[in-house]
Amino acid sequence: MNEHDSERIAGLLMADGLTPTEDLDQAGVVVFNTCAIRENAENRLYGNLGHLKPLKDRNPALRIVVAGCLAQKDQGAIQARAPWVDVVVGTHALPQLLDLLATAERDGPQMDVSESTEVFPSALPAARHDDFRAWVSIAPGCDNACTFCIVPLVRGPQRSRAIGDIVAEVQGLARRGVIEITLLGQNVNTYGRDVTVPGSSSRPLFADLLRVVGAIEGIRRVRFTSPHPHDFTPDVIDAMAETSSVCEHIHFPLQSGSDRVLKAMQRSYRRDRYLGWLERIRAAIPGIAVSTDIIVGFPTETEDDFQATLDVVERAGFDSAYTFQYSPRPGTRAAGFVEQVPKEVVQERFDRLLVLQERISLDRARAQVGHAFEVLVEGAGKRGPSVQARTRTNRIVHVPDELDPGTFAWTRITGAAAHYLTGELVPAPDVITV
Ligand code: 5AD
Ligand code: SF4
């Protein structure tokens, strides 16, 4: 979501006549689009702002903007701590960015952290990182209240976009050459809860959206993030299995393998239900890759709870996992729990989880060797003449050839590491028509 918003920030500034630069000394405007999900992101912002102070002293015409979740969370505290920041723009106020910059020019530091806006950021011009892939926001905000999570506080309640608007956006993207889209929501399964289908009183479902968007001409790959195991429904599995453009990959956040911890997290599924979903998903979509998010050291987590997480990780056989050390966030319920887990215990558990998951990731990657997959070329490789490409299952493949980004190729996998594969080009398999 943050990248989606960054592309809008860049789009607005470029529409206003600015051009991007990698060179800080050349920059007229510097924007930090911030994340508040863990404390280290927060520390980095204040570190970076400190580094900019001498530059601003030398060049008072430089405009410094802090946008995003941390802007929403810290509000006036940012300019109190770093008075050389010109504009603080919260998650809902992005459409106001250019006005705020213009006013700051005239009247000094500005801030807009208003709680809601009529305009979805999706409606703003975007300067996308790639011209063949795009993020598509379907429902900003979140109605859940996971006790560790700051997102509902900084992004507000879920607001589903009208299905027609989403379809129109994707059609427009396809016309401009986009072939892969990623539908974005904090909890994509509750998409549509707060809107109705035009001309009817029924609510659009995420499965409907997948089918409609997946049928748009020119869109070859559809991804989405993230479903929530609590709100997951079988019709989503059917829509995934029956829509050929929907990729064989699901990001399915586990957070913890202990039922007791899940309850304390206010995540209202349990480990058996989670594993049951995985079984059904894998049975319906052969070869699907599964990734997850796991938090280690949630307050009250005991060694037994942690063992339960290791056990679920072993059983689930994730292709990859984003693992996080619990970080208390102000305003969340869990930050007030008295039984915080000591830092060294969290670190030690985190290291054990990483060792286990690396082994599983490597096993799953090795199982791909010898098989052929369609890949989408993303860009130049790091070493020698090569490219980085991606399978439908979201695995990175390094191919020792020069191919244009945004093109498809077929590769046979020749090597595997925990986080990437290597492959060689092979002819596309014959398509058998009956
Ligand atoms: N501490 C650590 N990890 C967190 N996440 C969300 N909030 C926290 C927190 N306070 C993780 C969750 C979520 C992912 C995006 O970030 O695993 O799924
Ligand atoms: Fe945070 Fe839970 Fe909402 Fe995800 S579902 S954004 S973890 S509150």
C-alpha cells in the first residue's frame, strides 16, 4: 500500500513539472513516505530527517515532506522534533499535497492529517515503477483490531471502492500495456462489505471481483494481498482455480501457530482452521505457492506457544515467510500488556524460526529443479548479462540471457537457493487444443 501511495506522490509531483532525481543535492523536493508498522521504520525516519538538516541549512529552498502512516500517527510531533520539515501530509490527505507545498512556499510549514477524504488515492496520477505492473487498491483501511497492529489507527476503517471504478482502472491500465496487477487491501476478503452493486442491494464479493478483473483483456497475471484466514471463503478458492489469469500464489498471514496467542492477538481463527484452509487451497490449485507473515515474541508468548508456531510452520511448509519481532506500537492494545517478552528471548526465538524456515524454503525451491515455468521478465540481473524474472508462483528466477522487462519467456529450473532459482530458456510448451 505504501508503494502504491509512493507512486501517487511521484505522479502528483511529476504532473506539477518536477522530474525525479537520485541526487539529493539536485532535489527541490524530498518526500519521505513513511511506515509505522514497527518501531525501526520510525527510528529510520528521524535518522534520515537529521541527515537532511545540514542540506536544508545550505539550501533553504529545499522542500521536505513527510507523508504516510507515521505522518498520520505523529502529526504535529514531527515538525516539533524536526522544524525543518515543510509539509506533513497524512494518509488521507494525499490529494492535498501540491496545495500544501504551494502554501508552505508562501506561509511556512504546513500539516494536513485530516481523518478522511472524498478522493481515493487511486484517482491520483501515478508514476509507476514499472510500466507493465501495477498496484490496484481495492479497499483502503481496515475494520479489524488485531491487538498488535497500528494500521486501523493510521489508515482508518475499510472503504471499498466501487467495483466499476476498479474495473475501469484495470481496463485503463491494460490499455496502457500493464499485464500484471496486484489487488491491494488490508483484508481483501471483506472487500465489498461497505458498498452495494449498482442497481441492486447485494454486496460485491472479493471472488466476484477476482473473476471480473481476471477476465479483462490484456491482464495476464492477477495477484492479491492479503487475505485474512478468518474471513477467507471457499468461493475465493473457486474463483482462483477457475480464473486462468489469477496466479498460483497466496500470501496467507499466520502471525502465530498458538491458539492462545492468536486469541490474545484478536485473530479469530485457530491453527486447525488455518491448516484446513491451506489443505483445501492446495487441493484445488495444484502447485500453488504459499507465503506468510509471522510475529515472534508477542506479549505473553511462552516457549510452548513458540513451539506451536514452529510446529505449524513445519506442517504448513511455506515457500517463504516474512518473520517479524514483535514491536509495541503506541495506541494498540498489546502495547499495554504487562507481560512483554524480553528482547533476548525474542531474538533467540526469531533466530530459531529463521533457521527452520530457511530450510523449508530451500527444500521447496529445490523441488522446482527440472521443471519448466513461464516467467515474466522484471529487469536486469545483478551479475553479468542476465535478467531477473518471476514465476506465476512468485518465485524469482535468474536467467543468464538478455531479455526485455515486461516480456514472457519459458525457463527450465537448473538451480535453487532459499530465496531464488536459476533457470535456462526453453521453448514454450506446445499448446494442445481440443
Ligand atoms: N510488530 C511486529 N510485526 C507487526 N506486524 C504488524 N504489526 C506488527 C507489530 N506491532 C506484521 C504482521 C503483518 C505484517 C504486515 O507486519 O505480521 O502481517
Ligand atoms: Fe492490522 Fe489485523 Fe487489519 Fe491486518 S487485519 S491491517 S494485521 S488490524
